[in-house]
Amino acid sequence: MKLTLYLNNEKNALEFAQKIKETIMELSPETKISEVQDKLLDENNWERQVRSFSSNKVDCIFAVGDTGTFLRSIFLTRSSIPVISASSDRISFFTEITPSNIRETLQLVLSQKYLEDSYERIEIQDRRSRIPLPALNEIAIFPKNSALLMNYTLVIDNNVLYRGRADGLIISTALGSTGYALSSGGPIAFGNPDILLIVPVNPLNKDHIPLVVPINSDIKITNLRSRSPIDAVIDGQIRVPIEEDVSVKKSVSKVQIVRFQSRKNILAKLRHRLVELDLRHLEGVPPSAKYIFKLLLTEGEMTQKELIESTGLPNRTVRNALNILNEKGVISKRPHLRDARQSIYFPS
């Protein structure tokens, strides 16, 4: 069996990855293990990393680290190789391997006794590459300068739906419906239905409400204009410039995510997560602030730098959102013991 460990470079993740590696070799000494270092993705390096990562033929990929690490491993995976999320401290909706279950779950992986949840992705083409950029959760289209509005025309299956002006536009999968799309007023899609959500962010015309369309819909956003260049943000992990007209469609490649629980337990886990996501007391705050508050609820305490990396939002937007949340009294902060220049934020 051949496995790849896709490693976050934080100390906790590296130590946990070493424990995973030692346990695998103890259980199955003949297993071949390769390691790939997690790197932040940008418009200049993502295509090179995709080609390098895709050339690694293995039976399973372990994403060891936080949600960002997991999403970047998913982004780089262009085949049906199953991916499993492992974390020693930040337990997310996808996390399956933790310090408390490491041995039993690794035994199941090595004997290939696990479930594979298959998820559709959506994709967009950037202005320079022939390789599409796939997203598991959402593609968010925003001006690079977060203080500016953008104009756009929404076309679905060659029918012009409306011409709008808003802070941005989010196209989300059903899986991503509890993420940025929810923070911006979108609905929650249970049961992984074959749909996409189109959510305008703070539209000037309040009649431009969130839409639910079939997953095979041909979605075009045309006449994109703003006083700032416009970017597409893929799962909060990579920001790339786009042209005036772009197309978002179902990706040709699905994602296989390893699970050890039944679907019933996964839904219970999602219901528990949604209880935590009661954002009604944040009514009127920007979607970016709701999104960051949701991350702190689900991922645990984070620094401003970690929030920027996890969301893909500009530094100024994250800083402003933290100030709003602090004024609302829903988050607190404490000094970072290893870096006096940073603070650690957490729900109050």
C-alpha cells in the first residue's frame, strides 16, 4: 500500500504526522509512505503544485493539519484518490483521525475498511491557465479591494436573470452551504443534493435573493466591472484574477473523502455544528464578520494570520471583522505566548 502524508508545517501537525507514520510502520511495515509539505497557494504557484502533486500515485492521502491543509490537499487532488483528514487539535467537520482514535482508524485504513463519501465540485477558469480551478465548498467572486462594489450580469442556461451590483457573489456547492454562503444569507442544503447555490453578498437590490439551481446548470457571470481588479477565491485558499466574463460549472472530477462513521452519525455531527452556528445575534454585521465568527466557533482559537490563510480574505477585511466582533462582545483575545506581535482570538 502507498500513502502520502500532506503535512502542515506547524509543530503540532508535524508531531502528529510523525505519530501517524510510526503507528503505520508498526502495523504494516511494508507500507510505503511519502511526504508532501503543505504550501499556501497563489496565482503563481498553484498550477505547478497541481502537476507535481498529481504525479504522485498513491492509494490514500492523509491531510495532517487544519481545515486549510485539508482543502489545499483536496484542491491539488485531480483523481479519485481518497483523502482523509487528521488533526491533533483543530477538529473540524471532516476530521476522522485524532490522537484518541489513531490506532484503530489507521488499522481500518490499512485494511481498507472505510467508507468513501463522494462529493461533486465546481470549477472556474482563470485568465492564464488551461487547467480549471475546482472548489469543494464555494467560489467567491469579489473585487480585490474589499471596500468596493462590483457590477455583474448573472446568466443561467443562456437566460439573463438580472444585472446586479453587490459586494460580491458566491457560487456554492451543497456541501459548502454551511460556510461563507450561509454567512451571506444563503440556505442550508441537507443530504448533499445535486444543486448549486448562488448568493449575492450585500446586493444593492434586495430583490436579488439567493438562488438554488441544478448542479448541471451553465452559470455565467458577465460584464464584471469594479474600480478594483476582480478575483475568484477558491475555497478560501487561493485567489486568482478573472476576466470580465467567467463561467462556473460542475467539475469533471469528484472528491472521495474517507469516513469511518455512518451517514446517520455524520448528519448528527452536522446538526450539532449548526446549533453552534446560530448567528442571529450578529444581525446586521458584514458577512465576512459572520464567516470569521463561524470559523472561530468550529475551528477553535486562531490568530489573525491563521484567519487570513483559512478564509482567503484580505488582511484589512479580517482586521475590520475582528474589530466588529470584539465590539459586539462575541469574541475575546489573549496574547500569543510564542509571538508577542500576534493575538489569539476565540469566542467569548
